[in-house]
Amino acid sequence: MKCDKNPQKIQKMFDEISSYYDKMNNLISFGTHYIIKYLAIKKLYILPRTMILDLCCGTGDFTKIISKTFPRTKIIGLDFSKEMLKLAKIKNPTGVFMQGDCTDLPFTDEEFDYITMGFGLRNISNRSKAISEAYRVLNNGGKFLHLDFGEHNKISKIFDFIVPAIAKLFKKNSNHYKYLLASKTTFPNPKNLIKEFEQAGFKLEKQYDYLFGTISAQIMIKASN
């Protein structure tokens, strides 16, 4: 399937799948996705009284984990999908959320100490612009956690069978999940993705792999001038 990342189409797709997005994630990952998100966020060692931006926040998993694990911080969740943000607000009643575009962030330079992004970058057409925007709004010495699918290995291919089967079983929009599989397949592996981050000015602090490398987290630093 062609991996069409037209922003309007992506926005519409996530609005349409929002009502069953969390349930499908639980089924597809056998409940591991939330655990992996928690483990990756813990690796940031977030300091108190800091500002955090969660890009492509979706239904607010990262926001919820950060708020509970590091309560003495301020976090803003930003997403393109209005319907996903409604669910994020239900999940995080006291959280701060806003609709926005990762390639044109409504923030000033060096406004945040940490930025997180989980399973969102591969859905952005202009990936380099999104990365450069994250770099721009991050403080010098700040950290950027990116989490998504990792190596395109044999275990990763298991998802190619699981996802359409579950979508069909629960009578969900198969075309949307065909796209999500295509976005996984065409997304750079961690090694090449890190090169893209470095081209924007980031430096790699550490890479963490989960589920035999099928999921990968990269913690990138905006080096102080």
C-alpha cells in the first residue's frame, strides 16, 4: 500500500480511529506498549520544575506516565487530531493539551527542557521539519526522547500478520491499519534515524531497544553552545 502522509488525510485518519485506538494498541502489542512507554520515559530521569512537551501525544499515554512518575513538572501535550486530544483530556483531566502541527510549533525558541514523541514521527510527511522544530524549542542541554518501531527484522514482520487480522476480527477500518503497517515498513531504522537527528544538531545520548529490537527509543541531546 502507498504510504500517503498528506497532513489532512493523516489528521482525518486519526480522528476516525480515535475511539478504538487504545483498545487496538493493547490487542496488537499484547498489552506491552504501555510498559515500553513507561520504561523509555524512566530513562530520561526528568528533573523537577522542568518544562516538557509531548509531541504527537495522541490519547495521552506519555503525558499520563510523565505526570504520575515525575509530578513536579509541567507538561504540554500537542497533537494534530482533535478527537485524539478529547480522549487525552479524559485520560488526564488536569493535563494541558493543544491542537497543533509538529512542523510549525507555536512556541518560542528554547522553551522546553524535555521533548517526547512516541509513534508519531513516522506519520509526518516533512520529517526533517518536525525534527528541526523540536530542536528549536528545546533548551540547550535539553533531551529529546523518540520512541517508535525499530529494526525491520523477522520479529517485526509478525506485526504484518497480527495487525490486519485483529483489524478484520474487530471490523475496524482495514485501510487505516494497512497504512499504519506501511508507515512502519518505510520508516528508517534507528541507525539511519539517528543520522537524521544528528543532521538537525542533536547528539545521541543513548539508544534503548525493546522486544528484540522491534521497538527502539533514542534519547538525543541538544548540545550546549
